[in-house]
Amino acid sequence: MISDNGYGQFCPVAMAAEILCTRWTVLLLREMCAGSTRFNELRKGVPLMSPALLSKRLRQLEEAGVVKRLPMKTSGGHEYHLTPAGQELQPIIFSMGFWGQRWVSSHNTLKNLDPSLLMWDMRRNLNMTPMPDRQCTIQFLYPELPKAKQKWWLIIDRGESDLCSVDPGYHVDLYVVSDLRTMTAIWMGLTTVAKEVEADRLELLGDATLRKSMQTWLGLSPFAKERKLVAA
């Protein structure tokens, strides 16, 4: 008997699609390919996915042999890691991202904006090379958003980074003021820090070195360098 989610075909494409093409599954795999292993880390990468559905998808991927659950060494929780079968999906997931960057219009890309997801991705992809050899704090301000989502702090200290949505109380080295759409476009590689500063859509206040090197240290999308092949 064919399940409601099945295609009833012996074709390997159909059988793979039955595992991979359920809602949220590809995005969950994207997060795991990017290095997230803990349940709360995965939730930050898919903030609109309910915890119950996340647990269900992880269980399904585990049953399919794509994910393995391992006990954490420091607590009673678990971590989720890709099996060899899951690791083999990495180039497929990234190929989908490169295809989307090339062929999905910027208008569609920037329809669904999410400050928590953007800041999480930026924090994860920060380039520490141009950062000072000391703790520094960068505050991002999105004035058009509700107060609870306006302010974010990136804290970098000798190769480690942290993200806060509540004031950590540290001295702020650099203030970054922009609307969310502009910052998302920069992160996606659709524009640059310099262009947005010149257009008065991005304001940088504070440490001169951090201001000048922002395009370098900012954690851009892994697909940002891919050239658009459709009109903006």
C-alpha cells in the first residue's frame, strides 16, 4: 500500500524525494551541512519550524540513515550528525543554493526577511581575520522593526563569537544602522557595504578599522559570490 507521502515509483529519484522533499527537510539538512548539531542550534536556523516538527523530521532522517543521534559528552542531551549518506548530500544542498542565487530574482529573495535568521547566519560565517586581537562588540540596529527585534549584538573575542538580542552590557566598538532589507541584500551578495554607505542606507559609527574592514569580516552567505543570471 502506497503512503500518502509516497510516489509509488521504483525510480531512485522518486525514492530519494520521499525522504528529502518533505517540508523543512532540505533547510534542516542545510543547517546540518553548515555545522549545527544541537537541537537549539537547528531551531535558530529554522525559526519558523515548530519544535515538534523539528523532532519529527530528525527522527525520520535518523530512520532513513541520513542522520545519527549521539549523546553529548558534557550533558544529558543529544547531538545530531550527518551519516556518510547525509554527508553525501552536502554538494546537492549547496548546488541548490547556488542555483537559487543564480536564477531566483532578488525581488523574491528579499520577500521573506527575518532578523534573527540573518543575524544567526552572519554570526556563523564571520571572518575573524581582520578582527582586533581583543574583545569587540558590534551593535546592529534596524530602526523600522518592532522594539523587541531592533537591536542585536555580535561579540567577538579572540576567534570566538556570540550573538545577543539583549544588551550584554559591553562597550560597543561599532554601531551598524540599517534597514533589514539592505542588510539582507549585503549578506546575500546583492550589493556591498560601500555602495549602501554611499546611498545613505547604511550608517557605520565607531572604530575606524572595523568600519573599513566590514565587507571583509561580515559573515556573508556562502552563495554571495555567485553571479545573478536573472534581472534584479
